[in-house]
Amino acid sequence: MAIFKIDEIRNMNEEEIAEELRKLESDLIRERGVVTAGGAPEKPGRIKDIRKTIARINTIKQERKQ
């Protein structure tokens, strides 16, 4: 899954944002599952990047509501 910059997210429409958010959340669950099971993730910083991207998407969604 791609990690998006804030400008890339702002250029997306609502359907694209919802789809990317769903994909990112499933990736986050999968990555956390690997760590919980005692395994080592392929990229340790990936969880942090996914969380930041989810936060960016939620920020843009909130801005659009106002």
C-alpha cells in the first residue's frame, strides 16, 4: 500500500479516500498481527507510516466536513 502525502490526499475524491483508508486499515491490522504473533515485520517503520497516513486521511476528511 502506498504512503500518501497530504497534497495527494487532497486531490482524491471521497470514494478514493474511503477505499485507501479501508486498505490502509487492513494493512495496519495485518502488520500488527505479525508483531503480535511474535514475528518480525519486513519493514519495522511501516506501522508508523501507515498510522501517519491514516491520520492524514482523517484530517482531510474532517477539513472537508467543515
